[in-house]
Amino acid sequence: MKKIAKIIGVALVCVVAAMVIVPIAFKDKIKAVVIGEANKLINAEFGIEDLNISLFREFPQASVGIEGFWLRGKEVFAHDTLAYVGDVEVAVNLKSIFGNGGFDITKILVKDTYLKAIVLEDGRANWDIMYPSEEIEEPIDTTTSVFRILLKKVAVENLNIIYDDRQGGMYADISKLGITCSGDMAADRALLDLQAAIGALTFKLEGIPLLNKVSMSTNLNIDADFANGKYTLKENSMALNAIQANIDGWAAIPADAPMSMDLRLNTSDIQFKEILSLVPAIYAKDFEGLKAEGTVSLYAYAKGELTETTLPQFEAALKVSDGNFRYPALPAGVDDIQIKATVSNPGGDIDLTQVNVEQFSLNMLNNPFAMTAQVKTPISDPDFTATAKGTLDLGKIKEVYPLEDITLEGILKADMGFGGRLSYIEKEQYDRFKANGTLKLQDMQVSMEGIPEVAIEQSTFAFTPRYLNLSETKVLVGENDITADCRFENYMAFALKGETLKGQLNLKSQRMNLNDFMTTTETEDTEQEQETTTNSEEETAMGVLVVPKNIDFNMNVDMKEILFGNITLRNLNGKLIVKDGTADMSNLSMQTMGGTAVMSGSYSTAKDETTPELKASFALNGLSFAQTFKELDMVRQMAPIFEKLNGDFSGKIAVDTELDNTMSPKLETLTASGSLNTRDLNLSGVKIISQIADVTGHKELNNLSAKDLNVDFTIEDGRVHTKPFDIKMGNINLNLNGTTGLDQSIDYVGKLKLPANSSSINTIDLKIGGKFSSPKVSIDAQSIATQVVESVAENIAEKAVETVAKELGIDLANAEKQKEELVKAAQQAAQKLIDEAEEQKAKLISKAGSNALKKLAAEKAGDVLVAEAKEQGDKLIAEAEKKGNELIEKIRKGEK
């Protein structure tokens, strides 16, 4: 027995050891298979943080765990995480691991999953990551996949999904979805137990929230005929907020035929309060204590085939009779609520769908309100009718609904009617379309914590088939005001189909602070972004003013004061044409930065709503250097010298640039040209001028004031290029030209011209480098030396000529003696030139003192003087010999 026990013990140890070692041995193999299979199929970035294998957890099956699975797009979706899965556990048949025939999967558990599906305006979808067939070198043989699905259980915990269809105007957010499905999914037929729950469901259509954080749950028993693709519902229950229901019927998804169904929603004993739970504002406020009464009926069914172009026969109908509700803590409620609404399709074409709100009415504190609506042929040519009539006293809402952190006042009166086909509007057949009535607002006030108070003294919208007229309306938003008198055309097509809205707008304002209305960063408050995105947050750029592409406005503006960033504009007047995402401005005049400006050009977000383009010209008059530095970021970055300049400037500037998310120019894209001129500019305190004064020894430059300064410039490749310009102070002139960069670097050359006869040096050549904050000014020593040489040599030459002239006037008795005397005089003059040059050299060195720069220049100048004196002396001697020879020749010929 002991021997048997020992054998069994050894065997168990071997088995346990194998169960520990085998997962480690096969870990890399399975990980390579998973990544390899994925990379064959997808054009995206794919990764797994870790992979674990255990033979204990699901024994006698192997358990494969994947941690940190992620999938990220490429190109335009390079920063969007399509999928992130925190944890995946898969149960695999143990025998299949040891062979080469593939893996048999029997159970899947997925935890903490975040999916984000995006459809761009042009229809591109971030989940379209499968390689096109032509990009795959070898066709994928799906019949020999390494995975075989033999599922008995699938579970999903904490699944979060965002669907953002920007082309279709749909947005859905599903949070904390949990699903468990058990049953033999590998069999031809099985009874499945499906349980699912959604923590919060939000659905928006064209920005309108139809469902807002609705909770849902379901418990279904399904007779699943996998062989024929038919699924029949058995015992089941559903909950939508407070509404309880169940579904009877079946749905079939055969492999070679369209999907078909016969389903019916049952809602027995439904109460009006349960219907109210679908209203987000009511469900979120003390819903348990709400008192509600009324007779309710709700039913829905769908029967027939569903394809891409056809719908099954369906109908959903809601009827509420004599409904009312009231919060116990409030003095009044809403009563006489009557609702009768249906959505239906007889089956077939989607265009046969009809929406009919036959009645929707209520009474709030003796203020009745009623509306009706009907829509037919919604796809091909929407045919609709709608009416609204009644009065809403906004100040009384607080008596029937628990408002928090918000105050409402004012009266809204509506008496409107619409009816006809959209094509009537498109074809300008206004006589066939019915549209009349008014919508009036009076003494309206809205105050809410965190936003400026809004007040509308009075406003009237008048409707006709041709146009919508907004009579003179004054709106106050905090300390901002706008008075509008507008007329809009094509408003129906704009509202229903997003077509272009045309209008004539007259806008006036005493004060408008645009900083109060800047778009702000929008982030979805989900755990997905906290865990899966580092640089992929969807956001709207701070401060970008987007010009809609579907408006065509002619605007007259008269704004007394506008604040934008650090800029203040006053008395803004002019015309704007806003069309196709671009605002064109013509002679838009304004007072700004201490002077006046006239602007013409365009501002556009047509190409990219996050990167505006500005192409404009400006005529400037009397702008302050200091205020320009204070208000313009571009000036602070590229011309900080403006801060120290005391005075005004005028001129013209043409600009072509992209703007960033603060509406400032992107300097790397900026090109510009123009000219600036100024009078009586005080340059005291400017570091560059101070350094020039120090280096040249002319301290009077510290109080330099320029007269009639004119500067022509261009901006390209991130640098400001200035043409040569003069700064004059009395009889001193400073000429400058060069470039400055984005990093405030300076690369200038200058020429300082001093008064004549002030010294032997009348012009100083300068080199200016470094940065505005720490400029470096140097003098061109070679140019100074050249000037000294020219000046001294000129004086010596003049003296030498006088000496030689005297010598040439002697009485010559005979030619030979005359020649001898002439050469001797020339030699004496030559030596005198050299002696005076040596003397001048010594004086220059002595005068330079301890100044190393001046001493160097003096030594170089002295050396040149001596060399030139020797050269001139040699010329004098050569000339004397020449003259002597000429005299001898004349005597020989008998000439006098």
C-alpha cells in the first residue's frame, strides 16, 4: 500500500507540476497566434498588455486570460481608441492546446470594456479597419481558422459604448452594460438564458436628447434554433426606467434570406407615472414622491421582413387621458394632460412611415397649451403639419416643478401653424405651403449658477411660407447686449433638411465680450477616457469661432465695444457677408489700440473648423506701440521691442495665416507684408539703442527720438524681414535692416553716420545679434581702420604735393642738374611722407588709450598709413625721374 501511495503521490506531483509548467510553455505560442490572426485581418494598431494561462481555474479546461487588450485606428483616427478591454477570460478545451488542429473555445468572459465608434461628416468610420481583399497577399481561409467556437456561456461586465455618427446627426452613449448568456451554443438547438442591464442610456438626434440616462434591464428565455436561424421568445421581462413590459413572438435570421419577425410588446396595467419616468427632467427629480394619475394605453408590434431598404409592418401607439401630476412639496401641479400619438408603417418602403401626434395638451396654472404634428413621406419629400397654441408663464414653473439653481421669468405666447411638403419650399411654391402665426417672448429672464443671466425684454417671431421675421429684439446676456432686426428665408428647409439658411441681419450692441461665449473643451465623462486615452480626447478648440457652412447672411453691424481675448474694439461698423463657412468683411472700421483701423478680407473655417484661416488687409492710423504690445500675442512674440517704444504708428498690413485655438496666428504659417510709419518716436530705454550708444561712445543716442520713421517689412518662414530704414536725430542718422525670428532672435546690420568733421571716423558699421531680451551689438573694426587710413593719407598726400610743387619751381641750369635736384627733392618729400605717417601712427595709438577695440583699429590704420606713405614716396621719386628725363630729352631736341 505504501508503494502504491508513493506512486500515486509522485503521479500527482507530476500532474500538478505539468499543470504549472505547461501554461508557461504554451503562453508565447497562444499570444503569437492571437496577435498573428488579428494582424492578418485588420489595418489598425493592436496590442495586448499581458496574457495568462491557467489549468486550475476552469479545470478540466484551460483558462486563457488577456489583460489590457486595445485597438487603435490609423491616419485620421490615429488618436482614437476604438476598443479597450480590461480583462478577457476564455475557457479552452485542454486537449486542443496540445495539438495543431486549433483551439476549442467553450466560455468567454469580458470585463471593463470601452468602445467608441465614430462616423465622420464624410462617412468614414473608425471601425472600418479590415484590409480590402487586394491588400491581402494571400486569401484568408476561414474554414481552417485556428479557433472553433463551442460556447456554453458568454458574459460581459461593465461594457461602455459611445456611438458618434456625425454624418447622420446621431449620438448614443450606453454606460455600464452587463450581459450574461448561457446555454449550449454549439448545439443545433438550445434554450438560452439571456440577462442584460444598462446603467444609463442616452440617445440624441440632431442634438435633441430623446433619451437621457435611461436605465434598462431585460431577462429573456430564448428557444434558439441555430440550424434555421430562428429565435422564439419564452418567459421574459423588460424594464425601461419605471415601465415594466414583456415581448411575445419570434425573430428569424436565416443565412440566405432577409431577417423576419413577429413581435408584440405587452404592457399590462401601465400607469401614467411610469410614462412620466421617460421624461428625463421628471425622472431625475424626486420621482418616488411624485403623485400622478391618468388613463394610459401603450402598445407596439412589428411583423414582416427587415432589409436595408424595407421595414416590417409596425405600429407603436401611446394614449394618455386626463393625466395630471404634482410634487407634494409644491403648491400646484400640471393637469388636463391629453396625449394621443402613433408611429406606424404598413410594411415595405421606409418612406411609408408616418408620425402622428394627434393631440398633446396640458394646463399649467390656468395657462392652457396644445400642439399637434404629423409627418408623412419622411425620406423622399417630408409632408408635415404642425400647430402650437397657448401661453406658458415661465415664472410659474417653480410652483409645479422643483427648480434648483435656476430662476425663470417671462411670458411665452405661441399661435403658429405649418403645413405642406418640403418640396414646395424648395421650388419656391409658397402659395401651396401654409405657414403663419407668431411666437412672442416678453420680460423673459433666465439665471443659472455658472452662466451669465439672460434677459429678453421683448421679441416677436412672425412666420410666413417665404420668410421668418424677427422684429427688433434686445437680448442681455450678463453684461453683454445685442439688438437684432432680422429676416430669414428658407428656414423650413434649414430646419428639416439642414439646407442653407438665408438672411438679412442688422445687429447693434453697446457692449459684447466674446470671451464669455468661447467654445470650451468637451470631454465625455466616462471611465473609458480616464483609462484608455492619453492624447485622444475629443475636444472643441478653446476660443475658435466656427462659421456654419449652411448659412448665407448679409449683416450690418454697429458695435460700440467688443472685447476679444486681450483686444478691445470700439465703434465697430461695417458689412459682413457670411456664406459657405466664410465671413467676408469690407471696409470694417473700428477704434482699437489707441488708434483706428479699417479691415477688409475674410475669416474662414470652411476647410477645418479647428483651424481658421484669416486673409485680410488693415489700414492703421495712430495705433499705440505700448497698447499693441499689450493686446496682440503675435507682437509680444515677434516684436517685443514695441513694449519700450513711446509713440504711435500708422501704416498698412496684409496678412495670410492660419489661427490656433486661441484665435492667435500660427506663426509658422504666417505670411505678411506692409509698411509702418511714425513721427516723434522716443527710443529711450530700448536695449539695442542703449548698447549702440555704449559701444560707439555716443551717449547722446540714449535719448534718441526718431523723426518720420518709415519701415517696410515682410513676414515669411517665421521671420520678420525689414528693408533698410533710417532713424534720424538731428545730424545723426542710424540706418538698420535685417530679420527677427519666432524665438525673438535678431540678425541686423546697421550704419551709424555722425556729423562731418566730428572726427576722422564719420561712419560706424554695426552688427546686431542675440535676442531682444539680451541683444549683442558689435562694431566692424575693419571699416573703421579703412576710414582712418583714407582720412590721414589724404592729408599727407596734400602736404606732399605742396612740397613737390615748390621743388619743381627751382631754376634748372642744365638738364642733368635739374634732374638730380628734382629726384633729390622727391626723395626728401618721400621720406617726409614716411616720417609723417610714422608720427600719425603713434598719435593714433596714443589717442586710442586703453580701449582695446580702438587700439587695434589704430595699429592697423598706422601700418596701412606707413605702407601707403612708402608707396606714395616711390611714386614721387619715379615721377621726378620721369620729369628729369623729359627735360633732358627736350634739351637734346633744342626745345625750351
